[in-house]
Amino acid sequence: MVAELIDGKALVAQIKEQVAAEAKALSDGGRTPRLVAVQVGENPASKIYTNMQAKSCGSVGIEYELLNLDDNVSQDDLLARIRQLNEDPTVSGIILQMPVPKQIDARQVQVTIGPSKDVEGMGPVNMGRLFYGGQLVAPCTAVAAVELLKTAQGDLAGKEVVVVGHSEIVGKPIAMILLQSLLQSPTVTVCHVATKDLSFHTRRADVVIVAAGVSQARWGAYRRRKKAGEEVELPDLSPLVSAEMLNEGAIVIDVAINRIPKGFDANGEPLKNEKGKNAMKTVGDVDFEAAKEKVAAITPVPGGVGPVTVAMLLKNTIACAKANA
Ligand code: NAD
């Protein structure tokens, strides 16, 4: 069996069309939706992300502002700035760009963002609403993963879904979203770093949603220890989920984005690109090449959950703009 590729392009186009129509209606009523991204200091990785946000917002009629704060900004000053944005009626949504410098407590900032401007659905009020059902917004990646799953498997009632990863931004909200229907929910199992036998769970699942980021975490830990002068063995960067761990006919949603070296030379050094830098690749947590020969449907990495996540941010911005209006 060769798996169906769940690439999300159609879903992104559909979401953007709806968002653009709603953004226009809001603008026609004098309330142009406006997203403000707060970035503390400079970070090349977030720059790629903020450029992408600006472009996506522009393409659907949402105004986008990148608020660059000094690297040394204090927690109090940052919180004061967030409160100002909460009070500003022209601001529909606020997003805190990660990572933040050490002096900043990101969780406290997220708690300070007003619930009706919390476009990432990360604050306690929106998390609580997710638990109760009827939420205003939910974390973008979690919604993206579930919506992509629904394009491949509409009816989830009674299915066995295994979620690998239990973070607040991805794994836990995915489980909560899946459990929201009283009668049509799947059975959801959440696995994590302390799960004893991951394959026991994944093998019997109709749907496997993986959000762990294991190989990048291993590569990061190896680099930190090596930099500190420790003698360390090359880490195992093979995918967390092999084809053997998956049921034939399963649907696989790979949320992970691992940036790891393409390979190593005989001395254990990462292969270099033409610029002399480490040649890197982006992979998920699932062995895509082997899994696609076995399962019914699978998302690629990159190009699967990622683009839908950005589209969900736009959708959440409209939901917040309407709530504020
Ligand atoms: P996190 O580090 O907060 O959480 C990792 C989770 O993986 C934890 O719940 C941990 O228990 C689990 N885990 C770690 N090792 C494991 C193991 N060996 N077996 C089973 N579970 C294990 O990460 P996160 O923020 O939830 O992100 C997870 C992945 O999703 C990362 O690769 C990240 O890059 C990716 N991500 C993608 C998007 C997107 O837009 N596609 C957005 C956010 C995160």
C-alpha cells in the first residue's frame, strides 16, 4: 500500500478564503483586524516566522505589526506593553514570539495577554474553555493537526487515536479537541517521554499523531554537551516512530519539525554544505519513507501541519477580532 499524502494545501486555501472574506467584512465595518507580534531581541529563527506571518496576514487583509523590543527589556516593562496592547481597541490579537531572553517569563506574559486577544489560545482562560468546550480559540498547531486529520478521516467516533507528546501547546490540546464531542469522540491515549512501551500503543492505533521533536532535542543536547567540552557519543537521530511501530492502514499526522544534520563524516562531524556550514535537513518524528509504504495516509514534513498552523493563526485572529468587536 502506498499512503495518501495529506498535504494540507486545499485546507489552507479553504481557510484563507474564508478568513479573507471575514477580514473584508470587518474592514468594511471600520474594524480592520490587526495582529501585533511582540518580539524581544533579535532571533534569526523567529525572523523567518515573523516574515511568514506578515506575508500570510497581508494575503488575507489582516494588518500585521511586528513590535520589536530591546533584548534587555525587563519583565515589568514587557507586561506593561502587553497591557497597553490589551487596552488598544485597534489591536485584535497579540502573539509573543518565542524564544524570549532569560529575564522574560513567557508564561506570565501569555497569562497577561487578554483572553479575547490571545490568538495562540495559550492563556489559561482559553485553555479552560477548551476543556469545557465552546472555546473562542485553541492553540493553532493542535487545531491544525486535528483539522488535517479530519480531511483524511471525517468520522472519528470510536477510533483509537494515539497522541505522542503531552505539551501544553500541542499534545494536550489535541487530546482535548478530540474529546470534545459527547458521542462522536475517538478513544484517545496520550503517550509521552515516560511511556514505557510506545510501540504497544502506536501499533494498535487507527490514528497516530506525533508531536515530540525527539531527534532535534537529542541533537541539541549533544551539541550543548560537546560545547561544554564533554566527551559525548554521536546521538541516535533516527525517527522516534518507525514503520514497524505503525498499524497497516493507520492515519499518521506528524507534527514534529526536527532540524538535524543530513549526515556525518568518518570523524563524526556533520557533513558540510557549499557554504561550509552544517548541512541540515527538516524531518518529522516518523520514518516517512518507510511509513508511507505501509499506512493509509500520512502528512509530509515539511509541508504538512506547518502551513495549516499558520492558516489557523489567521483564523484565530479573525475570531478574536470578532470577539473584540
Ligand atoms: P515539547 O518539547 O514541549 O514537548 C515534547 C513532548 O514530547 C513532551 O510531551 C514529551 O513528553 C514528549 N516526548 C519526548 N521524548 C519522547 C519519547 N522518547 N517518547 C515519547 N514522547 C516523548 O515540544 P512541543 O512544543 O510540543 O513540540 C513538539 C514537536 O512539534 C516539535 O518537533 C516542534 O518543532 C513541533 N511543532 C510543530 C509546529 C508546527 O507548526 N508544525 C508547531 C509547534 C511545535
